Amino acid sequence: MNAPVALTPELLTQLTAIVGENRIKTDADSLQNWGRDHTKHFDPNPSVIVFPSTTEQVQAIVKLANQYNVAVTPSGGRTGLSAGAVAANGEIVVSMDKMNQILDFYPADRMVRVQAGVVTEQLQNYAEEQGMYYPVDFASAGSSQIGGNIGTNAGGIKVIKYGMTRNWILGLTVVTGKGDILRLNKGMIKNATGYAMQHLFIGGEGTLGLVTEAEIKLERQPQDLQVMVLGVPDFDAVMPVLHAFQAKIDLTAFEFFGELAMQKVLANGHVQRPFETECPFYVLLEFEAPFEPIMDKAMEIFEHCMEQGWVLDGVMSQSLEQVHSLWRLREDISESIAPFIPYKNDISVLITHVPAFIKEIDAIVNENYPDFEICWFGHIGDGNLHLNILKPADLTKDEFFAKCQVVNKYVFNTVKKYDGSISAEHGVGMTKKPYLEYTRSAEEIEYMKALKKVFDPNGIMNPGKLFDL
């Protein structure tokens, strides 16, 4: 397999012929902007940014890239945290910004067909206009794109009830690394005709080809959502609270965060502390309460948790405005800690293992970084934890990341011990690539590499991500 070559004037001319000269960018600012994601570890260095508007234009770009042996990196909302969309080696960046149309709505199927560049919030709003609901939701919904969500199998805050992006994909249109257009599953719920190849592209991070369209399932709208924020004394109290509520109420979300995360959010001045008691940790839970008995049941469970010492204090939303305000305590964390250049780990284990797993990880981090601020939060109701180590002011970014990487093997060995995942919802990209073997066996990785060679024989599709060939 030959190394990709740099952009040539001839290739630039042919790319321009495909998309038009107004859909090509080569200036330094554009290369920096569209060549990166939210990762701080890698510097972007693409050759050109192209903005196709149709599947056929994407196909033509990929065929041209094969002809010239130039690598291709897909670009969506650039909100990723694993460098999966970073073009660091002269790639052609294929931006989906212009492929942002909602193409069809099928009411009887509760399904919508969209282009890959549709923003998550755009789809959520469209679904609401149709009296429906798209439940995959996270803090970056206002800028992340459906294609990127599919590429990383994005999760978010509603997974405990609604599952990951994968659960909502009924079909995909893709351009493979060979330049073939495949329509996979075509939106059908029941299709027993062999391999379900659409699932290879969900979570594939653009390494097999580019998703250009998707058929997406919708749901009925939730009714009368209520939110509770509860303060808990320690990690050990979190899971009993989860089990107590889940035993009697269908939760749509169960999130957790530490006091440090709370302080960082409050420092921004947009929200207030939900109650006077300062607690080591907090849980936020959400549920539908269209009937008064459900509210009564929630209060009964809350009182039981207080009696058991699992909860120190708490509040329940009294209005839609307060629902949004309480959610901001959780959803504003990433933005609030971003100025501290956090070193992030997005890890998961079976819910059963969460208490023991957290204790071991917390001990590892505190032993190795006694002077660092550690910010815990996550979707603990589905076993997903976000471990954020905040950079001290007296360390450079490089010094800080070097110190953090030293302990990765201890953290990931613990993940492996519990048969967990080194990346629960942000993908592998380049940041987690050295650690893939902690989650996937050598045999699995070999099968993954073999699949890539089938769909992308010249190795041009987002090379350097997930694994190296």
C-alpha cells in the first residue's frame, strides 16, 4: 500500500470540476478550521477542503482520491474528542456541511431520511414539528452532525432508555473506499437477507467509506418530563439510588457528576446551586410523569433513599423552565471545564461493575495525580463514565498530557479487567488507537483490518484512525 501523495494542481482542478470553485477551500484558516475536531492533541494539516452536496459528488471525490492515491478524511460538526476527524497528513477533507437536507418523512414508518450533514438539533426540531421525537441527545447537539454521530455511534444522555445512535438507524447510503455507492437495508425494520452491513459503518469512523444519507427511526414524544437532582455522600450510594428508582419508574436518564464539576458550572454564573447542601457527588434523573401517581411514587422513592442515607438532599423540577435549568448543571460541564484543557477518558463497564470500577480508577488517579483536579461525570445509568483531569496553570499542554498518558495503562488495564471499553461513545480515532487492544482481542482487530481491506483496498479512507494497517 503506497503512502498518500500531496495535493497537485491537476487534482485540485479535477476536484473543482466535481463540486464547483465555490465549494473548495485551500486557505490556511479554512484548513485549520475544517481539518480539526475538539481534540487538543493533534495539529491539523489537510491539503484541501471540499464541500459536496450529493452522494454522486462524494463518489466522484473518492474515485479521484483512489486514482491519485490521496487520503480522505470526513468532516462533520467537528465536535469529536478522539481525533477521528483530524486531518493531520495532507488529506482531502470531505465536509458534509452542504449535505444538510431532510429528504423524506414516512409517517407510517415513523422514519425520516436525511443527508449526513444534518445537525442533530435540526433533526430533533424537525421530528418535534411532525409530532415525533428523536431521542439521541448530548451537549453538542446544536453543532454535531448525523454523519459524525453515525461514524462514532454517539450515545449521550438518554441511552439508559433509548440506546445509542445504532438503535435508530434503519438504513444507510454509503460511498465505500472503492468508490461504490451502497444502499444498505433501505429503511426496513424486517430484512432477513444476510449480513446487515449498515452496522459496519456505524462506529466505523469513516475508515470503510463515507455515510452520505441515513434512514432514521423516530419515536413518540415523551410526556411531562420531570427532573430530580439528588446529592449523595459517596460513590457507593449512586447505584442503590439507581436501583431504587429503576425498580418502580422507567427512567429516561440517570446522570452523575462530582462537586468539582458543579463548582465549575456554577462559576460561569448561568445557573444556581439546586439546594444548599454541598455534596461530594450528585445524580440527575429524568422520567415521564403524565399521571399524578408517578410523581407520588418518585417522592416515595426519594424519601426511602433519604432514610437509607443514600441521599443527603434533593430537588424536583416544578416547571419546564426548572427542568432546563437543572439539566444545565450536567450539560454545561464540558463547556465549563474546557478552558482547563482537560485530559479526557470516556470509559464504560457493565452497570453491575460500576461501583468497584470507580473505586479502583479513583484510587489510581489520586495516587498518581494527588495535586491535580479530577472532574468526574457521566451517564452512569448505562455504565459510561467521563474522567477529566484538569491542567494546572503551571504546566504546558505538552507537559500535562505527557504526565496524564503515563497513567493510561493503569486505567485501561482496569477497564480490561472488567471487560469494559476504552471508548464508550467518542470513538477511537487517534487518541485511543494505541489502546484498542485493551478492549478488542488481537483476533477481532485482525478481522476489522480484513474488513477495511475489502471496502477500502487502497487504504485511503481516514487512515491512521482506529488502527494502523
